[in-house]
Amino acid sequence: MSYPEFRLNMKYILDECASTNLEARDAKYTHGDAIIAIRQTEGRGQRGTKWDSRPGENLTFSLVLEPVFLPAAQQFMLSEAVALSVADTLSAYGVDTRIKWPNDIYAGDRKICGILLEHDLLDGRISRTIAGIGLNVNQTVFPEWVPNPTSMMLETGNTFDIHDVFEMFCEMFCARYSSLAEGGLERIEEDFRSLLYRLDTPARFSIPGRGEVAGTIRAVEPSGRLMVEIGGEMHGFLFKEIEYIL
Ligand code: BTN
């Protein structure tokens, strides 16, 4: 059985929209379409946060995917593939990054890219995913409320053409997505683990209802559960059940 590869289909460049993730919900967009916004007026982040990005300085875009081959229980694999594609892209420009679970991209201890994946499920499979990516490219000054931001410019001292960076991302994502569609889960899992931020490094975490704890990240399960060793025992956490203290 052959599965749909990712090939960039239509590229829509909008001068302005509220959020490319919201725009991408329109049924006119189908598998392989990309919506790039020069300016988002209501950019959205994880956990109901705002995504701030200076118009024209960064890449803010969403991809529409129909990963019908992927069981809903394996949706985290797609999140891993997207995060790895961003890390691959940044590596091609000389920026070394780590993936802060579940899918923030960090250069050192600073966030350079945020990812917001939204899935539609049908009969236990993923019928449609909107993968929203906010990659800080040329911005050097950020609002005070943005925690630990950095950008490609701040990391390298160079400016970049955002459209070139987008093309590079597409190339990297084609490879990662095809590998996922062909069942290459192990490679994706291994690469994700090898780039995991603070793996095997003692750190502090905040756990809702339990407060601050010391622990060490040991693994991420295929389901996306973060496995943290706390007081000699392994504990599993889902998204929103634990937060790093940086
Ligand atoms: C995060 O909080 O880290 C996720 C940020 C995701 C931002 C991107 S920018 C393009 C797309 N459109 C949005 O409104 N959000 C995502």
C-alpha cells in the first residue's frame, strides 16, 4: 500500500490573517497546502497563549496534512516529525537546537520556535492535521512577556530570507514525513530522543497540585508521555501535567 508523501502543494502567502492555524481550517485547503502569514493579528500558542511575532521578520505558517496512515494513538509521532524537521532546518543554517518536550525548539536555554498541532480524528485515525509553526528568524527585540526568546539572527549574527528558510523546512519535512508514512517510526523516535532537551540531566519541574519537584527526564514514550525519574521512581506525564522550571 502506498501512502501520500508530503509534497508542498499550494503555497498561500497572506499579508495578514488572524492566525494561520485558524485560516487553515477552511475546507478549501487540502493535503500539502501551506499558509504563510506576513502578519498574524491573533497568533496562537500552546495552552491558550498568544504567539507574538514582528510582521515580516519571522516565519509564521501552517501546513495542512492528511496523515490518514497514522492511528490516532500515534499522533505524537507526527509532532516528533515536525519538531525534527525544524531542528534539521536550523542545523542546515548552523543553529544547534534541542527539542523541549513536547515540541518547543530551543537554542541553548532559549526558545527559537514554537509548534502548535491540531488534529481532526475520524474512526480512530487522523483525518487532518494543521501544523502551525512560528520560527523566529530575524527578530532581535521581543516583548518583555515573551519567555526566553531567541532567533536565528540572534544565534548567528546573520539575517535570513524567510522564504528561503521556508523552502528549506519543506525539504526537511518531506524527508521526515515520508519516513513516517513508510513506517520508519524507530528512526524518528531515536532522533527525537537524541535531541531531547535536558535528557538525563537533573532539573526542576512544576507539577500542578504537587508543586516543585526535582527530577530527571529519562524517556518519551511513543504515546508522547514524558517519563521522569523522581525520588528513584519513574513517573509518566502527559502534556500540561508537568512544566519545566528554567
Ligand atoms: C507555542 O506556544 O509554542 C506554539 C506557537 C505556535 C505559533 C504558530 S505561528 C503559525 C501558527 N499560527 C498560529 O496562530 N500559531 C502557530
